[in-house]
Amino acid sequence: MTRRTRSLLAPALAAAVLLLSACAGKPAPDWASSAHAALERYQAAWLRGDERAAQADFGLARSELARTGRPDLVAHAELVRCAMRVASLEFDDCPGLLALAGDAGAAHRAYADYLAGRPAAAGLLPEQHRAIAAAEDPAGALAAIENPASRLVAAGVLLRTARIRPEHIGIAVETASAQGWRRPLLAWLGVQERRVLAAGDAQAAAGIRRRMELVTEGKVP
């Protein structure tokens, strides 16, 4: 697993793949390898703005996990999808998780609450998000998150919970820019533009719009 994907995959799914791979020297079962690869492709396609590929890869990942009959693994995949939407400021109630909520564990529910902007038990969250959930003033917590996708997810949560600051928006913009992630970059530039317009800085807003126009060049249809 790559470091980037491992930080977004829910713990049980990652642990299952690793455990099955190591068991008696046997390779991971095909469902595990296929689901892992499809989730990686889904995240990459979503972040670059390729909706068609993202939907296809997520559908494959979910189908492969469903083969196990384990709702906890399918719930993990749905949480990955929810997190990607939060990173790109496409907020919803994580509808794909609703049907599985009864079989979700405490950690699943805590992460779902966190992504939805509801109070969550910080100790049950992925480590990189605990400071964001617990801190009344998350000034340094966002910048301290090493994984860029997780940093964008956390920034999305800050926006959703009305705790976002201009410096957080700047961090999110430059994180998405550095990775070449078109979808979240356009979303965060839009937030930045609205903020500077509200402050009466038309010149800065025009510069942001030019940047957005540049990002849309070569956009996947």
C-alpha cells in the first residue's frame, strides 16, 4: 500500500488486506487486492476531476468488498467516498453509509460524525484528525497533517463546522495545487474568491478567477 492511500483507507480494510497477505506466506485474496487497487484509482480519479472513472472504480471496489458479506468493509469504502467529497467541499449526509449504519462500529460512526460536522469522539478518529476534532483553536493542527488528502479532508471539516480561517483556506488551496488535484483546487479557490470579494478586494478576486480559468484548461469532460 502506498502511504497516501493507507492514511485514507479505514483501519479494518487496511488491516484485513495486510493480514491476509501475510498469512502463511499466501498472497492476498483477489477480492482484497482488487478492492484496494480500485479504491486507489477511485481516489486519484476523483481528485483529478474524472467523474466517470471515479464512479466506475468505486463501484468495482464496493462490489469486491460486498463479496465478503462484511458490511464493515463496505462501510469503510463508503467512508472513503464521504471523505473525498468533504475534501472537495461537496457536502452530503453520506447516503451510501446509511444502509450500513446499523452494522458500523463505534469508530465508523465517529468518523462519519466528524465528516458530517457533528461532535465526534476524538479518540476514535484516525490519528491525523484527532487534533482537528478536539481543538477549539485548530490553528496549527491543519498544517501539521502530513498526508495531503487527509489535510484537505480536515480543512473541509473546518469549513463545514464554521471554524475555517483565511490561513486554513490558503493551506487547502496550496495543498490541492501542489498535488495537481483539480476538483478540490477549484472548490477551494472558489471559497478563497468569495472571501476576498466579501473583504472588498476586487483585484485579488480577479487574480483568483484567472487561476481558476487556468485550472479548468484540459479538464476531463
